[in-house]
Amino acid sequence: MQTAIVIGAVLYALSGTGDTVQTQVDDGIVRIEREIDRQVNGIDSTFRQELRRELDRRLPAVTP
């Protein structure tokens, strides 16, 4: 009987540890996704600015 109680307590403790680890992993994934989004948005913004400058340089000025 004592063995069953000890095994039950160990399983319960490991279950809590597993939940904690899963939460930490999930939080880490969210942080990484946010950083990737920021970097992609920065690249996109920079690309658009460079493209606009290049087009302005190549295209003739519009006169009304």
C-alpha cells in the first residue's frame, strides 16, 4: 500500500513538473515567434523603402 502511495505522489509531482516545463516551452515559442515577426516586418519595411527609392530614381518625374 505504501508503495502505491509513493508511486502516486511521484507521478503527481512529475505531472506538475511536466506542466511547468510545457508552459516554459510555450512561452519561449511565443517569444521566438514575436521576434521573427518583428524581424520579418523590419525586412519588409526596409525592402519597400529601398524599392521606392530605386523606382523614384529610375522613373521620370511626373509634370502636371
